[in-house]
Amino acid sequence: MKMSFQLPWRRPAVALGAAEKKTATAFSALTIQGEARWSGRSFGALSREGFMKNPVAHRAIRLICETAASVPLLLYQGKDELSAHPLLTLLHKPNGRASGIDFFEALYGHLLLSGNAFIEPVILGEDVRELHLLRPDRMRVIEGADGWPEAYEYRVGARMSRYPAESGEPTLLHMRLFHPLDDHLGFSPLAAAQMALDLHNASAVWNKALLDNSARPSGALVYQPKEGGNLTEEQYERLKQELEEGYSGPARAGRPLLLEGGLDWKAMGLTPRDMDFTEARNGAARDIALAVGVPPMMLGIPGDNTYSNYQEANRAFYRLTVIPLIARTVAHLMSWLGPFYGTDLTLEADLDQVSGLSGERDALWARIGAADFLSEDEKRAAVGY
């Protein structure tokens, strides 16, 4: 609310001298504090503040999604590899608007940003013709009397579609990540880094505002009366309130003051250099990368010595993040689509095509090749052929 008064230094000097003398302080140090404000943990909030605004979160999520989506999938019937099958055709082209890589990239993105992914099938007769992703923020879980999901409601504008949770045929696949406090919905990995995400974004806003305002540091106003006058309680409260309204917050960082009427500016507290914003931003960036499962070294974040070289970090990225995510996805898909194509089918990631694991593959082949006590068939079976 705007107040109908003026800043003390914009009022005539005689008004300050003639003011009521109720205080005897000639030094007024104003400390403006407030509670931290955090962004939400919803799919929309994490998408806007993380993927769409924060460069570290954006790159980390894209790195996981694009890497996992690019790994080829192999289909086995028993021990025999199938080179052609309707399921492979479906996964290669899930629908007319997206290729297989686009589909899985969006699927992994939904899991990382919301902890949930929903797939709707298009079934004609006894065949699954298409697969479509549904946005998690438009989905609502309907609980039954026993507390378990009874149905799912998907709303787009005024149109609402309802999918039964249990039926004779698969109407919807719900994939979710572990959530300790929710029985029905998953927990987003990026939500665990919410504080680091907000800190990284706020420090960028602060630095930008500081540059826009000529990079002036914060400080305190000191009232130095020339003829024994002092600020009254009313003047002090007015000054404090106007400072809170016009000079607090990251968007007003470093805004210059026009000082009159005996007021002086004294720098105090920590300057941006003393606070070391660079290290704070790097620490927040490391937390964001670790929360979603990307070694900070792969994002060029300094100060992380967990892995001795980039190749080791890349191998850990595949083993600890990408491969478990793919394994979870294909397990859900085969459990869901099994009744249509047969339970003897197995879908696996083709790790031989992953360049980041070439070092492990070369070491395995060298050990098996040097094992003279194994026959050629046994060696081939030991390396997965």
C-alpha cells in the first residue's frame, strides 16, 4: 500500500529540526529481514523455475532424457533375439506425431519433472496401434472407498476423460517414482533440489539487478544532525517502511539513494564479493545436478572431484542413472503390454551400442578372451551372445 508521505531527506530540513524530540539516537541502522520464499513443487512450478529458467536443471534433465532415449532396445523371445516384431514397430513409431526417440524423451522428462508418467493406448480389436503421453499436471487420481485408485481423470479445458484404474484391458499405464508420503503419485527428483534451484535462480536475479543498478552494495543510513535534531519515532517508522517498499528484494538490489537533510550512507554487512556468490551458485548447481543423477563434472561445474576424469564420470552416469531409468521403463511396458504380445517376450537395452560403456566392454572381452579353459561357445555366452 502506498503511503501519503515523503522520504525524510526530501522534506525541508527545518521540519527535521523542529520535529518532536522523543528519541536520542543519532544512528539508525535498518535491518530488513524476511522469510525465504520458495517456488512450488508441482509439475508446472518445477517446469517453469527449473527446466525453462535454470540452465543447470535444463541441461541435466535434457542430458538424461536424450541419452536414455537414444539407447536402442532389443526384443527377445526366450533366448532368441527378434529383429522384427509388432512391438518393436510400435516402440519405434508410437504414434503419428512422434518417433520413438521423441516419445521416450518426453516420457523420461515427465518422470524427472513430476515423478509420474501416464501412457494412453489406442486399441483396435486386439492390437495396440498407438501410444500417447498424457501430461501429469492434467491428471487426477480418484480414490475408491478402500483408499486405492479407482479411476484417473484427465482434464483439458472443459473436456474430461475418465480411465478406470482396474479393468479387463489396459486403459492407462501409470509409471511413478518412489514417494515416501504418497500412496498414489510419485516424487520428482528435481523437487528434492528445490531450495538449491531457488537459490541458483535468486542469485542470478540478484546479480542482474545489481548490475542494472550500477553494482552499488547495500549498507545503512546514518542520520547526523547538525543542530542536535534527531529522527522521531514517527519519522523512523516512515523511513523504515519506505525502504522496505522501495529498496528491498533482489529486483531492487543496489538501487541508489538520494540523501538530504543530514542523512549519510555507510556501507555495512557483506558485499557481493564477500558473500562469494560464485561459490554459492556453484554449490547450488552441484546440488541440482546430484539430485537428478548427473555428475557435476559432466555439466562443467567446478569444485567437484568425485571422479578422477570425465570418462569415469560418464560411465557412472550410465550405470547409476540412465540404465536404471531404462530398466524401470521397459519393465513397466512389458508388464503392461504383455497380454497383447505374449509373456515370453523380454525387452532390454542394447548396452553394446552405448559408447560410454566401451571401456567396460573392452575389459570384459579381454578377460573372457584370455580364459583358455572356456570354449568358443562358452565365451560367446559369457559376453551375452
